[in-house]
Amino acid sequence: MKMSRRGTVAFLMLIVLTSPTVSAHGANSYAFIMREGSIQPGSAEVVQNDTLIFYNVASQNRTIILDGDSDNTTEYECITSSMNSSSTDDECRLWLDPQNWSAGNYQIEIFSNSSLWNVLNFTLLEDIHNESGPPLGYSFGGVENDVKSEAAATSYMAPLGLIAVIAILAMVIRRK
């Protein structure tokens, strides 16, 4: 059966319109440069799953400490050497794993020669993915899901798919 160009385009449009969509963000890196007298940038807004990278371009070692829940227990500590272009000893990386780091405001203390040198404030935003979820009345393991998600309630994919099917049928019938 040979399909015309118009039929092929209509078929491809149908596939595109009825395909599910998902939205997500990839993990990003956010760099901080620790200079002799300052850190740049001085604050940040990052998302869970991002990685904070601290580059030490100063002539002394720096210690980076994060007490994430203010319980006087260090959740993260890293020591950077003085600037060294031949290795990565002059940098630290902190992955903000959503399992370990919740959304909120955090302070990182940076020490130089055993004394507090700078405090970096950053806001960690929740990594939100908008997904439509299961359809109304869907049952898995005997537990029914009667709550319709907001994304599913505002979905426009089903009406567009129906319009595409009707358009394809009209074209096929008109050709005959």
C-alpha cells in the first residue's frame, strides 16, 4: 500500500501530537572562584542535582565547610590546596543530591589559615518535574488513584490527537 506525501505528513503529525511529553532539567555545574580577597559570585541560586565547584586561585589552602541542618555537625568538608594548574587539588565539588539536600537556604563557611575567611550564602531550589501521572481511576496493586493531577486536567494532547485522527480520516475518505 503506497501512502501519499500528504498522508505521510498527516501520519507523522498524529504520532507527534499523541506522543507523551516530559519536562526535566539536566544537572548543571555552578562555579565559585575563591580569589585572594573575595569569592565570586558572592551568592547563588541553584537547583537540586546541581554541582557546586569551588576553584581556589589564591596562594593559600582553603577549607570549605557546610553544616546543612545547623546541628553543629559538618555534612560536607573539603580542603583545597593553593592554586595549582597541574592538578585538581585546588578545587572542590559538592553534588547537591536531592536525596541528601532539601530545598532551602544554606551557608558555606570558607576558612583560610584556620580562620573564617568568607561565608557564601546559596539558595537550593527543589528539582520539580511536571508529569501528568496516571489517568483517573487507574489502579495498581488494588489501590485506586481517584485524584486527577493538575497537569492531566489541563492536558491538551487528547483533543489535538482526536482532531488529527478526524483530519486523517477526512483526507482518506475524500481521496476515495
